[in-house]
Amino acid sequence: MSDNANEFTIGQLSKATGVGIETIRYYERIGMMPEVPRGPGGHRRYDDLTFRRLSFIRKGKAAGFTQKEVRGLLALVDEHSYTCGEVQEITQEHLNSVRVKIDDLRRLEAVLSDMIQQCAGGDVPECPIIDALFSGADL
């Protein structure tokens, strides 16, 4: 950290948040992170607010929110126009989406498990797994 405990270089910000330097730059390019002022040496100087914003983005992504959803939440915060109910609604929609994905993964797990059980393994070139993948049937 720099002499000012409230300022970070991009490397320090990256280390403190666990977000890669190139990812931070990407978020800046696409407008998810604000442009930050440069210090006397021309280096970007990140403050606690940018640290918190980047942490928010990282945690939102870790919770499975899409980039669009994270942007939407940030827009509500930036506009100071959100209610807890609005955030709850967005999160409920996301949870519903996660539950659909879990159901899809459970179906996929069953299909893959069935494919493995149909396969005897061994050295023969015939394989029910390959046959199933080449078949016209959906998984």
C-alpha cells in the first residue's frame, strides 16, 4: 500500500481483492469501474470506494450474477435509487435461474451416469457413450 492508507496501486488493488490486473483494466474499459485519477508519476491511484466497488463486482460474480445483473445492481447503487425490495426481487430472479441450472445439471448427471453404466469399458472399439453422443437424441 502507498503512504496514504486509502490509496492503492493497481497491483495492490489486485492483490487486496483477488481480481487480476487485466480484469480490473477490462472493468474500467467497459465502464463497470470508474476512471480513476492518476498520481504525480502518472500511475492510477485507487481509493477505498474503488476497492469496495471492485469487491462488490467480484462477490457478485462469485455469487453467479451475470455481468449484466452486476451492472444493474451497480446502476441502482450509483443512482441512489434502490430499495431493499428491488434488490431482493433481482436476487430472487437470480436464485430462480440458479435453481433451473441446478435442475439441468441434475438431469445431465443422470444422463452421464446412465451412459457410463451402459459402457463395459475394455478394449473393444464399440462404445455406447460414443454411440449416444452421435445419436440424434437429446441429452
